[in-house]
Amino acid sequence: MSISATDWLSRSAVDAAVFERWPDYRVVLIAVDHVEARTRATAAEQLLADAHRYARAAAPGHVDPHTARWHDAYRDVGLKPRVARPSSDALFRRAASEKGLPSIDVLVDLYNAISILHAVPIGGEDLDRYDGPARLVIATGDEPFLTSSDGRPTIDHPEPGEPVWVDDTGVTCRRWNWRQTTRTAIDHHTTRVGFIVDSLDAPGHSGAAAAARQLVELLPGAVTRILDATVR
């Protein structure tokens, strides 16, 4: 069943095993119970254009320090960059390409652009499709992950040992922020949203803080919560 923004924030958690392995990890959770997406269309268009300019102005092969930390974390679970990348890195590369990053939806465009501009992985969830709070855990490999293959729904499973976000139904995002389930994805019908801003940018987590502030400014009524090794 769906969950309110405040309940989603207050009940969400990160498993202690994640902090034990990656003590510099921090997540900023943002949630809002009502979003008028159409009123943010102009901002989304401008931010997406800014993100393309930023990505295309970077030197070829540029990897910022925060993205490099994510590459190291992915390697910790046996994933090389050519196999899987943090979402912000994948978005940056697409925006830098000649084809560019397509416009998908107002809310998706907003958080994708902010993710690129601050080099911080951000996940967006439709809270009306979410089942209970968000929890970041180390996968056993048995958890169901609803995705699609060749345009058809299919059930996949994470690799044992990878960090996954889950709700009461199953995996909502694999490998921290690599791939989201189709089940909770934001679309043009979404009015209640939750955002997950992942960071390994210790000690200040400046990129995540700036990205979170920008999202909150664009989403009146948004509430936030930070989870890290000192405040769980």
C-alpha cells in the first residue's frame, strides 16, 4: 500500500552492514505528498539544457572525484565501470554524447538534470506505487526485482552482496542507484514523490547537499531526512 511522505521518511532506513562496509555513505531522502509537475516544466527544460551544456563542456573522459568514489564502491562488489555505472555517471555520459539525453517527463527531467549538474546519483520514486518505507540492504539474491526485457515485464534478482533499495514488495533499485524497478518509477501521472540522493562525497557531502537543496526549492512542501553512519 502507498505511504505518506512523512511516514516514508521517518520509517526508511539503511542497514548497519552498509555503513560498516562504506562508512562514508550518506543518503538524503526527500518526499512530498503533492506535486504539480506541469508548473515545473519550464524549470525542467532549462535544467536539462544546462546539464547538456555542462556535460559537453567537460574534457573527454572526465571523471569527477565523487564519481571516482562510486566507481571504487562498485568495484568493491565486483562491478567494473564497463559493466555497471552509478546513475549520475551514466546520465552524464549520455548528456555529453552527440545524441544527448532525451526528455522523459517533467519530474524525471528535473532530477536527472540535477544529478548531472552535481555529480550525485538521484533516484525518483512514485510513492503511490511504493509499498512501505525504503530500506537499503545487502542483497541475499532472493529478492524479486520487477524489470522489463524486450519490452516485456520480467522478474529478475540482484546478485548476492550488492546494495539494493527495497520496499515491502521487493527491490526498488539495484546496486544502490544503477537500475530502478519499473514498478515504482515516476511517470506523467505521478503526484506523490520520494527522492533518494546517494553520496560517498565525505566528509562534507557538498554535492548531495546542493542537489537536495535544489530539489527542495523546486518542490514546495517537500520534507527531508539524512541517514548516515552517525544518524541512522
